[in-house]
Amino acid sequence: MKNTCFFLVLVMASLAVLSCSQKKEIVDPIDAYFKLVRPEFKGDVAFNTTAFVEQFWRVAGNTGFNKTVYKIVEELETAGFVEESKASIEETLTYRIEKRVMQRPTWEPVDARLSIQGEEIPLLEYKTNRNMIYQYASSTPAEGVTAEIVYVENVDDIDELDLKGKIVYTNANPYRFYKSAIVHGGALGLITYNNPDYLQPEKNITSIQFRGVPYNKEIPVWGIALSYQAKERLEKALAKGKVTVNAFVKTNIYPSEELTVVANVKGSELPKESLVFSAHIQEPGANDNATGVGTQLEMALITANLIKNKKLNLTRTLTFLWGDEIISTRRYIEEKEKRTSAINWGISLDMVGENTAITGGTFLIEKMPDPSAIWTRGNDKHSEWGGKPLKLEEMKPHYLNDFIIKVFEDQGKHANWEVKTNPFEGGSDHTPFLDADLPGILLWHFTDQFYHTDNDRIDKVSKKTMTNVGIAALVSAYTLLNSDDTTKNWMIEEIIEKAKGRLTIEFDLSKEAIANGATKESQIEILNAWNDWYIKAIATTKDMTATSYTNNNSKKEAQEEIKMFTENLLKQL
């Protein structure tokens, strides 16, 4: 074992010397952009915008969503962005609002209250628990609904129960019960409790994670989700016998338009290539995702200011997208006729402003699918959001993973800010990019004990975190948008270094796995998968080249270097 380790040290040292001698000639391209952006990004616009947006329970088309859209547009216009239809062909800063008639009506909560008859203090009130109303719940009569509570443990039990004229209570997601209990069973309404453990409900006793039911015009459905505190009170009362409650719910459901904001900073030389930032507006919270909206807005305003003051020139086009999660991003990608640029890279900002000392979350970069999403081991860990194991054919080899991690880790070192990664899991605005075979990365936080709850408020937001994310995101964008052969060669050297580091880690993990009974063949498969991923990632650096001709020798030499390094490791298994 000692001889093997000594041999590996010699191999790595000799290759490192070779790489270092080559890298001395290549200047790190990101440093200049850090020096440009850090003095500009204060975090005030990001934080103040977050405070404005988080006032509203936002659903596409509703009052809060639309007020957010026009707040963004107002700020863009002040910064010098011109509405597309009024812009000249020479205009660099433009925006548009895309408007679409919604296929279903929009929804917004207004008021609610739940009380046990005979008890003076209500179980819940909307003014303190704005997530208590199911999304797309209808209103009760103005006087509310007074009826007996029936506890149902399993959805399969409903057929044996008489629910007409009663209110069903269960510890499950309402989607599993609403049709059986209300549509078929004739229940008047639905009350549920099912806060997951990572929300620490016994600690955060007033938190309610928002829930929803499908909109049904023919059979209106109302429902209320409980906090842990309200659940305990209700179950204590049920333990004593029959319980009657009064439930009052008021919502607005009405036809509306879906709005999406698209702002462009036109590239000076290659305007038909672009990087797209995407932040979704809908959700009821502050961190999710008012922070993404606010951080991205400050990024757009800083970019406009740098352009106008001739401190920055962007070779390619930079696009900022605000809309409905996944839907707006996917549509922007698919509707090629409505955009003037092809998409080179996509970056999603979702929950990017957490005060982690309060939320318990960690800033994360969710990587494009790499072998850690197949073999999740060592320091790689899935968040509580979770991810299913992927297959080799689902891998997305690309330099974007290591590039973004490099930039954010540099900002982390500078600001004493913790930056971590997680294997691909999906579920946000990065997935439409990946589905379209485009490189896409997610910037986010998890685990958050207030995720999707009505305690996700402005007091859980950190201006410092949004500043760090915004700085690193802009530096990443500017570097990519102005990338050329020099940037490409720098990136190739970075990939070589990252590949060797990862392969060495995987080698050590494989040796340990074999010692614990794993087959040698299974571990060879893992090392070969990483080798293949990085070799293919090097090939994708062609995206960084600003000219039609580029020398491929550096790519081939780098790929061969990684291949040889892997072969040397495999000999030691």
C-alpha cells in the first residue's frame, strides 16, 4: 500500500510540474472581472427588491406576480433598458414583456380562519399563516362552513365512510385525498397536516408548507393546511370526542394574462450567441424565490451601468429572464423565432439569498449530470430534495460544472463564504436547458428549515449572501461571454487539474470499496466513467472560441493526459 501511494505521488507530481509550467503562460481570465464587479455589487437593490416581492403570494397572472413584473420593468427602464418595440437596431439594452392569455384562471389568497367550536382562540388565521389556504382553493360561503371533523388515515378507507356534510382531516398531501373525499365522497372540505421532518416542525411549530389542489370549475374545492401547533390542538380535541369546526376561506380566481420579462444586453461582436440567467417569480416566499428575482435584477442594473460607462464590453449577448418557474424558461428555449440569439449557457437563480445561520441551509451549486449522480459517494451528497440515480447515457459532460465551481469558490475564499455542490436533482429552471441539451446550472440553498413555508420571510434573507451570489454569477457570465481561445486554453488546464483531483479521490474510494467487498470491475467502471466525462468535457470548450478556426492540439493533448493518468490509476487497483 505504501509503495502504491508513493508511486501515485510521483506520477501526480511529475504531471503537476508539467501542467504548472504550461499554466504560467496563461493568465486567469476571471480576476479582472472580480475587480470590476466587486466594487459595484452592494446588495441594496437585491435586498430591497426581495422585500418588495415577498409581500405577495405569487402565482402567474395574479396581483403580486404582475406587480413584481412591473417593478422589474420600472427598474430596468431607469437603468437605461429600452422596450424592444421602441428600440433602434443599434440599441444595446432592451427588454420586452411577453403576454399570454392563461389557459386556466389565476389565483390569489385573501383571507382565512379555522376555529374549533367552543374554543375562543382560532386554530389558524391567514394574517399569521398565509400558507394555510391550499393553492387554487375556492372560497367558502362568507359565514364559513361549520361541520364535524372526520379523521381519515388512509385514502382507501374513504369508500367505507359517510363523509357527506363533513370535513375530512388527514395527515397526507391533499392531492391524494381531494378527489376521493370531496368529488366522490361529498365532503365539504379538506384539512391536512404533512410537514416533512427537515422543516423541524416540532421546533418551528407555526410553519405551514404550502399545499395545493387542482382547479376544478365544476366542483369547487376548499382546503386548509395545518401547522404543527394547530395539528396538535386539533388532535387533542379529537381525542376527547366529536369535534366541530368553522372554516372560512376567501380567495380570488379570475382570468388573467401570464407575463414574462426578457431583458437583453446585446453582444458587440457575436450577438447571436448568448448566456441566459433565469429567476422565477412565482412562489410565496422570500428566499424562494424573491431573492432570485432581486439578485438577478441587481445583476442586470450593474451590467447596464458598466456598459453605459464603457467599463465593460460583452462580445456575446447576455439575457435576463423573469417568469413562471420552468414554464417560462422552457418556452423561451423552444420559441426560437422570438429570440435573436442561440443559447450557449443557462444559469438558474433559485433561493440564492439565505441567512444560513437562521435557515440551516448551505449555498449549493447543483451540477450538470456527472457520474456523482450515478455513484454518490465520498463528499458528494444529495440534498433532502433528493435525486434518483442516473444512467451513463444521461450524463452531460461539460466544462460548465468546474468553471462555475471555480468562480464561486474563488468568491467564497475572498468573502469567507461557504460554497458546496450537490449532484444533479432537477426541479428548477436549469432543467429546461438540460432537456434541450444545453449546459445548465442551478444556484440555490438547501436544506432550509423554512422551505416553502410561511416562515420564509425577509428576516431569513441575507444581503451578504445575495451579494456573493450576484458577484460570482456576473463574473461567470462576463468571462463566458467574452471567452476566446485564451480562455479556452485556460479552461482546458483547469479541467486537467480538476480531472486529476477527482480521479484520485475516486481511486481512493474504489480502493476502500474493494477492501470492503466491492468487485474490481465495478470500481473500474466508475473510474472509466469519470475519465470519459472529463475527456468529453474538454471537447465542449469549443463553446468558448470566438473564431471559426481553433487549434485542436491543446484539446487532444489534454485528453491524452487525462487518459494516461486514469490508466496509471487503474493499474494500481
